[in-house]
Amino acid sequence: MKYVIRFSPVFIFLLLLNTQNAYAYLDPGTGSYILQILIASLLGAAFAVKIFWQKITTSLKKIFSKNAGEQTNDPE
Amino acid sequence: MTLNDKQSGSFRDPSGFLFFRDGLLYRQVNTYYKENYDFLIGSGLYDKLVKENLLIPHEEADPDYALSGQAYKVIKPDRVPFISYPYEWCFSQLKDAALTTLKIQKIALDYGMSLKDCSAYNIQFYNGKPVFIDTLSFEKYKEGEPWVAYRQFCQHFLAPLALMKYKDVRLNQLFRIYIDGVPLDLAASLLPFRTRFSFSLLSHIHIHAKSQKHYADKAVKPVHRQVKKFALLGLVDNLQTAVNKITWKAAGTEWGDYYQDTNYSSSAQRHKMEIIKTCIEKYKPRNVWDLGANNGFFSRIASDSDIPTIAFDIDPVAVELDYLECRQKKETQLLPLLLDLTNPSPGIGWKNKERMSFIERGPADMVMALALIHHLAISNNVPLINIAEFFHNTCKTLIIEFVPKNDSQVQRLLATREDIFPHYTQQDFEKNFSGYFDILESHSINESERTLYLLQRKAI
């Protein structure tokens, strides 16, 4: 609970920072809408890192499996 | 054609509605939805989702079938044989429904569309798999727009799954009270403190609930900032990870090990199976409901003969194990569902008609009630005449097992209570059921005190 309470002022501060012009109507549910906008950027960044990391591991796997394949195919 | 032909749960969406004509199900697509419908088809999204068995296929029907002047098209979707609801699903069924919804959203975004609603009721189990049934739930994605169905996804899937895992698996019954999913403030208050240490649950449930509360009574200046498509994909990906991480191991209820704890000898069990198999082969029912099916052991006699079968049971562990077996064996004709027969699913929602009651979804061609009657008559004090009447409303033919008072399982039920059931006898059973059914066959089960009856409903 302490964790959340400590987090709340930062959260509300961020919300206030982001509010600008007024529209007549907000959907889906104001709180859900604002939360989504806040966390989506964060999760988008995490997703970019994830995709980048997946690409690196896939390429490394390819390189290693190629080397292993070359070694086993070596007639010697 | 009158408005009465409109399907009673299909009225919220201005994009269209379901209706029945000559017993067949159609969906009217309104001109309001024209642009989105054409994009769904033209973009290839419809074909892609149907090919991957994620969306119910449909064919376009005669536009003259339209019920109102707002019609753009009339489509005829494949008919799902039995409509089930999230409060009738076990943990893995709800989880699979959640993952299917997110998979669809990811594909839709790739094709330039997005789900505009994420109701668990849009998923049905069809040929053994969760399938999205609301063809009109897709809208063209506008760059920068947040996901309009995010809140609904959290309420319909993430919160109930978290509650089922971290609190009690029976909490999916909250769906019976909250038709639009579990309110997030309720979920947050019920979930244990440790769920705040999971980033996904902290953000999508706890902070989400706080944010809803914080803004509930405020006239807020809306934000200008947009949600980029990549951020939206990140959100969907995170929800997918969150759902995947919520696991539940089925164990620990009185019925979970039922077939290891019966008073049947293997010969009696075999004999019972043979009698049921013969009855099914002889009467060839179009569909079967097995009531009190436990893990679906006997239901599979019907489903393995390619008969659409529903295996209902009260126990979440038994239904979970049954569903996992169906999934593992890729069974297409068996659908395990949760049901408390002493308090079956009621009609809920607007006018009590948005979601059908259990009885409304019948009658079944054949019902099997094996080792069930003593639980209804003795554990639940329902007189035999009322039980007979219930089955008369539920099926056309009935395979029912009479379990007499001297059976050890009935003795177990009576061990800690007074025997106030002088009329629970085989003669009384036959007498009461004869008022509603013709007795076609009766078979004493070898090495057992029990009798299997095959009954046919009387027209009364």
C-alpha cells in the first residue's frame, strides 16, 4: 500500500503535465483513457527493447548454428 | 417479420444486430458500419482471421432479409451450436479466450483495424476452440487513437483471471453479477498485496482502478498526447505477457479425483459404458448434455461418436481437467462447462434477456444424468417429482442412473444427516418419472445396486 501511495503523487503530477485542451467527451472512462496514454509509451519502449533483443538472439543463434553445422559437415 | 425476431442480447451496437429468420441466424450490418465492414473484408483481415480459426465465418445473405431500413448488408454467420458464458468457463477457457482476443487485436492492428470492444461474451467455443463471434467489433484504426477496449479487456479478462489465480478460482462467478466484467476497484481490493509487485497487475489493475477513481468525479481537460501504434502494440504485448503469466493448477476439490474414489468395480464401469454406448448408437441424438459430467469420462462416449456434447459440472477442477484433456486431444465435439444444477445460470442483463438462462438454451436431444440423482434428491432436498419435471423441460430423451439408498455413496450422504427421504425409492422414482417420460429401457448395472434408465419425454 505504501508503494502505491508513494507512487500516486508522481502519477497525478504526470497526468497534470499532460492535460492541455478541453474536449466535450472522453471515452473509454477518463481514468482508463489517461492511464493508457501514460503506460502505453512506457510499454512501447519496453516492446522496442524486446523486439531488438529478440533480433539479436535470433541472429546469434543463426550464426552459432551455422558454425556448428559447418563443423559437423567438415569431412576431416 | 417483427422486432421480436431480434436476438435479445444484440441491441447496444449501432453497427448492426443479430436476428432469426425461419430458425436461421443472421446479422444485419447497418449503413453506420459500412465503411468499417468494407475495410474488414477489403483489407484481407476477415480472410486472415477466418483462415486462422479466430473469427466466425459468414456468408452474405439476401439483403431483402434485412429487418430495418438502416441495413447495408445481411450476413449469415456459422451457427455456434451452444452459446456459453464466461461464468460457465473454467480458468483455462477464460485464459484462452483472453489470449485469442489479444491475438486478434494484434492481427487487426497489422491490417489497420482495431477491436472496439473486448467483451468476453464475444468469444464462443466452436469446434473446440475459442472463436470471436462479433464480426462488427472491428473499426478502422486511426493513428494516435488509444485502444478504446483497453478498460473492457482488463475488466473481462485480466481482473477475473488474476482473482481466480491469486484469490479463489470460483471468483469467475462475479461475471454473473457484473455483466461488463469485474469492476477494477473491486478486483484491486480483493487481490492480495503481493500482486502489486507484478508490474502488469500493478499498472493494469491497481493503478488503473486508482486512476478511474481519481477521475470519476472530475471534469478533466482531456489530453492531447497520442498513443503511437508501436506503443499500442507494446500495450497489447504486455497484456499478452501478463495473461500468459497467470497460471492455475487444478487440484484440491472433492470432485477432482472422483473416478479414483467411486464405488464402481471396473466390470460395473465397463457395463455402464456399454449400456450408454448402445443407447447412443440406437437413438442417435443430435446433441447430448451430460449433467454432472465430472471430467467428461462418459461424455466422451457421445462426443467420440461425433455428437456435439456439453459436459456440465459444478466443480471447477473437474471442468478444468476436462477442458485441458479436450485441448490436448484436439477434441472438437466436447465442450466442458461449469454449472451448478441446483442454481443454474439465470437470464441476466437488460430485461433479464441479454444472456440466456440454462433452460432457455435447451432442450437437448439427449441428457445424461449419471450418478447425479442422489445429489439432487438427498443433498439438495429436491423431491423426485420436481427432478422429473426439470428433466422434462431440459431434454427429449434421458439416460438416468438411479442410485438407491443402500448404495455406499448415498449412505455417505446420509451419514451425517437425518434420513428424511422415505420416498427416495426405485418404485417412487419410476412412478414420478412416468408422469413425464415413457420408460423405454432399464438395465441393472452389473456388480452394483444401480439401474440405468432410458426415458423418452411425454408430450404433456
